[in-house]
Amino acid sequence: MATYPKTVRLRDGAEVLLRPLEAGDLESSHRFFLSLPQEDRRFLRIDVTDIANVRLRMEPSDEVDPWRLVAFADGTIVAEASLHQPRYGWMRHTAELRCIVARDFQARGLGSVLFAEAYQEATRRHIEKLYGIVPSDQPAALRISERLGFRAELTLPDHLRTPEGELKDLVVMTVNLRDLWHRVEDLMQTMDGHGRERH
């Protein structure tokens, strides 16, 4: 399994440092979220412009065992991927996968790198099924999920309310890890950061 910190090279030759999110990363994490365009932040589950909320999401949970991996470029966080696995109960074999990448680092292969790291961690944890929750009006995110082997299981109508008060449908995407690994290497070679094939 992967050991951290480690440096990876993106398709354009840029290098980023990967390591788990640490308690001392609070301000760096807050700056990362503040740097995101409003369009990207509007579908996050909490108001990450408030550093108190960023601190809260980094605190340990009795119910969920989170894994968070951050990518640094020139000392600045430019992406985060996370797994959220229940600590006990009938969904212990599952985890939710989340990933967000700064606009300047999209379409450069960083998202695919983070997904592969998350898959390795999920395997280490003996997770059998991953799921993601995607707003239905985010076609790029849906395409990326499908290219990574996820499929739509369920649509929840009007399940998300944006900060502007608009209701949106949510799509629940799932993938079984046993069906996944033979796809990962090919996907990392053929995908760009928007779920399109490179030619």
C-alpha cells in the first residue's frame, strides 16, 4: 500500500506532494476552500468559507472513520480526496468517496491520481463498495464517475438545496471494488480531468 508523503508527477510534468490531512493544516485547508470558485463551493455540504466549519470537519467522529488525502503544489493545498467509512453497523463494508480539485489543476490528471490512491486505501480497509453523491446538473462529475466505473443507482429528487435556495436532484453512484481494479490503470492513461477521453 502507499506510504506518505510522496511526490507524483502529473501529465504535464508538474509535481505535487500527497499526504494525509493533518490537524496543523487547518488554515491551509481553509485557504484552499476559499480559493474555489463559488460554483464549485455551492455543492459542498457545509459553508467552508467559515473556518469554524472547516475545523469541525477535521475533528474525529464516533460514527465515521475518515481518510483524507491532500495534494500540495508549492506548499499550497490544491486538491483533497476522502473516504468516509462507518465505524460499525450494517454499512461497515461501504464508504463514501469525495474529491475536489482546484480549477488550475483540473484536466491535468490529478483527480485520477487521487481516485487511485483512494482505491488503494479502500482495499487496505477491506471496503467492498464505494459510493458517491453527485448533483444531477453536474455532467462533468457524472462523466468522471462513470469513467471510473461508478454507475447510477438512484436519483433523489429535490434532495439538495443550494445556498440560493434552489432545489436540485442528487444522483447516488456506486461501484464494487472487485469489479474496479482492472480499469484503474487504463483510466488514468486515457482520462482528462473532465471525464473526457484524451486523443
